[in-house]
Amino acid sequence: MRGRRAGARRRALLAALGAACVAGSATTAVAPGPAGAAPDAAASGIGATWATAQGAWAALPMGHLASANNTFWELLFRRTGTTRWTLVTPPGVATNGGVVGAATPAATGVVTVGIQPAKYLRYSPVARTTDGGKRWLSGTLPSGLAPVADAMASAPAGTVVALERGRGGTLVRSDGSLTRWTTIATGRALAATAAGRACGLRALSAVTLGSAGPEVGADCTRPGVVGLLADQGGSWVADGPRVGQEAGATMRVLRLSTVSSVTAAVVEARTGRRTSVLALWRRAGQAWTVSAPVRVEGDLVSAGFGPVAPDAAAPTAATTSTTSATSAGSGASAASTGPAVVVVTATRSGRVAVHAVPGPGARWTTVAAPKGTEAVVGPGGPADAGVGAGTTALSVSGSWVTVWSRSAGGWRRGPRLEVPIEYGSST
């Protein structure tokens, strides 16, 4: 059941991303999308975890996961210094399509969340919180968010950028209101640039917002090239490395985040039926550091980032060129210079694995996870010390979330959280 659900979610995501790009760009307010067939309720991307100064966040699917109409995405929060998880999903909206979140790259506690369209919901409710999800300020994105984990990013001043769903994706921006959006670029326009042609840009798959402006990740067709494009004064330039160890693989950026001048990415590399995952890190003004690839089996369930120390030293020996990156695979000399990265995968037989790397220069660790695991976080954020003691797995069974803690002897079952789910409400 779990494998079929994950496979359907992945196929729907690839279909949405792989369609032809839409034309044109503008600087006017975005109008609601045309009426038509409702989005597929199973078309959301992978789940996501992220860390802020206030605590850890996890967006994960619950309910009857083999049924699109009875799958509901929920948002959980654990405050720093505690072990208790609470349900903080914005109220009053259908969440069958998915939940995506964006935290400001500062210790402000501001988190913006968007609900992806599904079934009869053809737009995206957007909400912002400053108190860990106790209260939400609402807005809307009329055309709806793209079915990817990092479809939104935000800045301390209130600016939010988002990827709209559609053929190839469209990058839009709101300067604080969460109700009025302007178009920055379309997938088709970016695919026609030199940067887009360099990776064979097929669709936009992630967005982040740094001090220099927005940067997008892409699903690409040119082997060995990581599709990252940065806006430099209105011109889009290629910003991703080539990966020597995956020279024959096509790349898709799964996650993209910028915190404290450090940008991190999770990249899927595909070669036939073989799938690997890479982690990338870069401090502003420096070159990318690329992890060694880790081979994964089954479907990608979720991916997350740990916290970034504001005063972390810049990478040195592990740093690689943005044009001919090599992979770091030994030692942990620069683990403090970037966030930990954790990826959860599941096979059709229900076997779940956690793959984690503490930071640049470190090795991946892979361990089995409890059945039904949808997200993994560490003591200070997602698997911030590899899959070691204090790491937490959140497994889902229907309306229940079980918290598992990692120790030297393996996984120890902890408390359970019941989430009120209105089955049948989306039919």
C-alpha cells in the first residue's frame, strides 16, 4: 500500500514537472487560473523537514495513503529544547495536495506555509506564523503552487517567492501581502536562456531566496549538470556544478534552501533505473561543495535540512569548482559549515531507509527506519549528527503519528499523536 502510494505520488509529480513550459512573463498581478480539470490529489511532491531557531518542522501525509481523496498532509512542530510534537496545520483548508513551508533565513520565527491544489481546490491558500503555528495570517496564490517540496521561499523583510504549478512552472513574487503576486520568470523563458540550455531545463523544481535575489532549481535533461539558475540583476546565469561521479546521470533539484549565507541543495541523479542522491553546500561568494553520491532504492519520501550556525567557518579543503565539481567522500573536516541533509526512501515492499550526511566533507550514513516513517529529524534539526542518538523518526499509520527515538540499540518507540482527520470530506 505504501509503495503504491509513493509510486503514484512520484509519477504524478514527474508528469507535472515534465510537461512543456508555458510562455511569456509579466509584472502585473497574477490572475486566477482558468477553470478546468481539478488537480490530482496525489500530485504533491516529497515531504519536507526543516529547522528554525524556534524548532523543527515536518510536513507529511496522513490518513489512507493509498487513497488520494483520503490522504491529508499535516504540519507538525517541535519547539527547541522539548521532545513534544504538536499539530500546527493551518485550519480551514483541504490539504490533500500537500503542504510546503518556507522559513525566513533569520531568527525571527517567521514561517510561511502554502497548501497545494487538489481535487476541487484550484488555488493555494497561503499562511504566515510568527509563534510556532499558534496563529496564522492568511493569503492566497490564485494559480496554485507547484507540486514540489520547496515551492516557496521567504526573506526577513516579508518578501515571498513561489513556484506556480503549470507546464514548466512560473516564478512569482509577493512583497508582504500574500495576496498580490507578480511574475518574475517562466519555465519556458528560463529554458531558452544560455543557463537553461546548459542543463537542458525541463521544469522548475525548487526555489530559494538569498540576499542577492532568487535562485531556482530545475529538472534537467543534460547529463552531469545540476540545474541551478541565479538571478543576477535581471539576468539568469548558470549556478550549478557539474558532477564528475554522476557524469552520465540527469539531475533534478529536490530541495533548495538558503540560511545564514549558506545555500544547500538535495539533488536526485537518475541513470536508467539507478537513482542516487547528492547533497550540495555553498557559502556566499564561494564554490560548491558536493557530497559523494549515495545509492537509494525505492521512492523518495521526504528530504530535510538541519540548522546552520550563523558564525560557521567557510569551507576550505572540501570546496569544489562550480564548473567541474568533484565529490567529497571522506572525513568530516567541514561538517559545521553547512546544514545536515537527510533523505527518507521506501520500497514497494515497505522497507524504509534513512540516508543522512552531517555536512560538507562527511560521509553518508544509511540505516533502516521504522515502518511507515515519513520524516526524520535530529536533536537540533533534521539528522544533524547523522542518524545517531537523539534522531527522531515520525511514522504514520492512518490518523496516528508515532515518535521513534534513535539510540545505540536501534529505534525506541515513543509517544503517539492522534491527528483528527475527516475521512471522506474530499470526495
